[in-house]
Amino acid sequence: IPAPTRPRGRPPAALLSLPRPLPLLLLLLARLPVAGAAAGALSELRVRVRLPDGQVTEETLQADSAADCISLELRKGDGTLVTFTVDFKQEVKIFRALILGELERGQNQLQALCFVTRLHRNEIIPSESMAKLRQKNPRTVRQAEEVRVLEYLNMDVAVNFSKGAQLSSHIHNICSEAREAIYTREEDVKFWLEKGVDGSMFEVLPQSTDLPDLQRCRLCTDRWKPCICTYALNIEWYPCMLKYCKSRDPTGKVSTYKCGIRSCQKGYSFDFYVPQKQLCLWDEET
Ligand SMILES: *[C@@H]1O[C@H](CO)[C@@H](O)[C@H](O)[C@H]1NC(C)=O
């Protein structure tokens, strides 16, 4: 008697899917006598993403499951390069913006900013899942399924670059062009201090409460005066959650497995102290 055929519940048409456990691949990896196989996977995914101005850009997503980190990079329409790095081990996320300066306005060719803040649970999928992510059609232009609320962060503390590696080893690589402009928040510092991070790398920056003259750069007319600068960036597309599917084995037992991701978009707006308005020329009333 032939075994009853069971409908093979097709997984939903996910745009991006996690391959179901790949026995062949695992077998191959397991056979390789290299440390790398046991240490974890390093992967890169390139995704085409539509920017708010309608332009299409390419986003690169890298995952290293051994180091337990993710890095995402995209270039905005104005040439700014935005990098978002997640260090799960240290519970740290780092945003870096490399902004092209306007030479005719006396700015540096390139201005770098680094914002370091605490990583919360479930902000983004684990590095191990990210490393397994594949896409069926790399030409597809993607738009996030969910737009998360814009987050305002008051970056009131400076991070010393040479000591920053103690907070996350990534700071050394990612923020090297932003030595003088690495910012975090007092509330994040409190959290890291409780975890035993060395406090001498942090320096509280002047606040409007200490300096009544301290204005928003947008309202400040003197280029050489200190002010509070605002910089906003958008992570246009990132896998923020795992999707689960159900499958039924021949005995009828139901099990769930990871079968895809939900994509999100999120904006961040950072306020931080600059010693001169000159370092914040994008923040002008027009
Ligand atoms: C950062 O730390 C190094 C090493 O302790 C020190 O030499 C340097 O002066 C500090 N930088 C600032 C801006 O405080």
C-alpha cells in the first residue's frame, strides 16, 4: 500500500527566504578540516533598495556569526556613506556617516561621525540567521515591509577613540575617520559601566543647561560658535524579525522552522555638541 501522500505545505512566498536546513552543505562543511567551519559563517548579501527620493541604491549586508556581528552599508543620494554595525557580544550598535563636505564653503573633504549606542533585544535578527540569508532575485528593488518610528537620541557624551576598543573592537575600524566625533549617551554609558566597561573613555559634553548660550546650530549665525547639531540618517532596509513556518512530518507531528524575514526601515536623529557651527553646515534653515 503506498504511503498516503501528504500535501507539502509550501512555504509562503517570502521575498527572502532562509534556506531550510541544508544537509548537503552542512555535510560538506563538516568534512572540511578547517577551523573556519566550526567557527561560523561569514557572508555577504547585496540588496537593491529604493531611497525616499525614488533613487535605487545597493545595500550591503555582512554577517559574521563567529564574531557575532552584522554590518550594513548604503550610499545615500547625496553621496553620504552610512554604515550600521551591530556587535551582539558587547550589546553595542554603531552608526557611522561619511559626509562629503562642500569645499567651497570651507568644509573638509570628508566629515565622519560615529554614534555608538546600546543594542536592545530583538532590534535585528541574529547574526547566525543573517549569515544564512539568500535572495531569489538579486535584481528586485526592495522596500521595507514595516516603517519603524523615528528615534531621537541626545548624544551627550564623547567616546575616546583610543580607548573605545574596550567597548567594542569595531569602534577602532569603523570610527577611525571620526576620532574627534564619536558620541554616545549617558544612559548607555550607565548600562555599560554596570557591565564593567572602563568609564575613563567617556567624557560628558557641554549641555544647554550648563551653557545658556548654547543654541541649536540651525539657529546659530556665527560659524565659529559652539552649538547643538542634528544629524539624521535612515536605515532603509534591514531584516528586523524572523518569520516562522510550520511543517508536518509523516507521523503528523507539527514543527516550526525559520523560513524568512520581516524587513524594516528605521530613522535615527542624533543631537550632539559641536565646538563650531562650521562642523554642522548641513543643519541650516533653508
Ligand atoms: C584618549 O585617551 C588617550 C589614552 O589614554 C589619551 O592619551 C588622550 O589624551 C585621550 N583623548 C582625549 C581627547 O581625551
